[in-house]
Amino acid sequence: MRFLLDAEQRAFADSLDAMLTAADTPSVVRDWSRGDHDSGRALWFRIAKVGVFALAVPEVYEGMGPRPVELAVAFVELGRHAVPGPLVETVAAAALLAELAEPLPAARLLPSLASGEASATLALDGAYALDGDAATIRLALAADGLRLAPGHGPMRTTLEPARRLTPLTPGGELLSTAPPVAHALAWARLATAAQALGVGLALLDRTVAYVRQRTQFGVPVGSFQAVKHRLADAKIALEFARPLLFGAALTMAPGDVAAAKVTACQAAYATARTALQLHGAIGYTAEYDLSLWLAKARALRTAWGTPAECRAEVLSGGARRW
């Protein structure tokens, strides 16, 4: 089966790409890494204004969703431009709140998530949450249910400077005793898979451009057969992940989403390794923009489920036949 975007979805992707290109996201990422959120919040509002977060929020709560296919389209572009912040976590929080048996928390919190006035982070009780210092809504999945965490603890450093992890303060308002965790996990994995695919595509594009410019023995490095084979392998892996991603967005079956997540993240990680090797020493420098995507590819590989956990989900029979 072929999964092709329609004209409206392609136009949506193109408009996001143009907006994010003009936003100079590498500088936004570096500001975010230093704890300066001003430029990141400004970009967040612009992303929300075109409806990205509203795609995960039902219309009854002032959203446009749930529309997982369009959300996947958007997150490919967010990954392609390495946009920082709790993007996936906001989507997961919106999906979780929308499915609560108790309607009051959703009515109170979802409109602000859809509009971009608020951002959210989400973590298991005792685990670290992404950007707990920047998110305005902090949700903790505790032993007794879903709680609104009152604050966060000290920062934890990671391999990706823009992924700032914090513990959430225990306690806080109890929102639900039976939150639909599996539903939120599926949305989080779908958004992560789409983001990873975008990261991989950006790494591939940047590497192709680099090997066309860099020369050895008087000819471009990209003319060497071994280099062509490495880039072709990366291209095939990313293109194989694309239909799995959009197929999973159509079904939202846990096994389909897990398969898309592990395939897209592994493809992005393999592309990152190829990009680093073909760039040589310059690829290791933090000042070079390629490093922003290299670090993100590594981080997304284990976010919201390791490859082993996602494969176990697929093998458990959670996939749906198309």
C-alpha cells in the first residue's frame, strides 16, 4: 500500500518548512541549551499559531483534532529543523488529558495547549521530565494516578544540550486515578518517530551538500563510489521508515506505532553515523550546526521507548493489518 500526502498536507509541510527556515532554528537551539527560552517561546507561539499543537486536541476543547496524520507531517518538519522544547511531551499530555474520564482537567488545560499559551511536560513518577523548567504544565504519572506537579528539581545534563531533564516535585493536584497511559504513549511514540525521520532527512541533506563541496585528489568526495553507497543506504532506510510512519498514523495501533518508532529512530541514528564519518573531524565540533542534529538523533532513539521495548510491543501482537 502506498501512503501519499494530499495537496493540503504537502502545502502544510511546505509552509512549516518555510517558517522554520526563516526562524534560524540553530540559534534558537543554542539559546535553549543555555537556559534562555525567549527565542524558543517566540518560535513556540508561531508553531502553535499554524495549528500544530491543536492537531492533538479535540475540537470540543478548541483544537482541530485528533488528526495524527497531519501531526506526523508537522513533526517531520520540526525534526528537520531541530526545533527544541517539550514538543512530544505537549502532544502526549494533550492526548492523555483528552481521554480522561473526568472532563474538568481537559476543559481547564487543553485550550491553552492548543493555542500555544502553555506547554507541557510529562513523566513517570520519579523519572526525569524534559524541560520541566520551561513547561508551564507538569504532569506526573504517579502510583495513584495522574497528578499536576507543583514544580521541578535541579537540571540533569544529557548528551543533547537542548534536552534539559529535571525531576518533577512529588505531590500536587490529583487529576485522574485511571489515566489512559497507553493512549498517550502511542501519540508520544508517533510524534517521536516523525521527529526522528525529519532529523534523519536533515542529516542526509546536509551530508550530501557537504560531500559535493569537499574535495580530495582534485575531485568532490561525493564522486567516490563508497561514499555514494553509504548515502544510498541512509536514503533507503529513511524512505522505508516513511510509509511505516504514516501507516501507523492511520491506524494508531500500538504495534504499528512502535514499529514506526523503532524504524524511524534507527534510520535516523544510522544516518547520523554516516553523516559524522563523511564529515570527518568537523562533525565532532559543537560549533558546527551538524552537531545539533547528531545529538538529537541519538537522544530520540531511546526517548519514549528503547528499540528493544518497541520491538517487544510489535511482537506482542499490537499491530493492525492495513
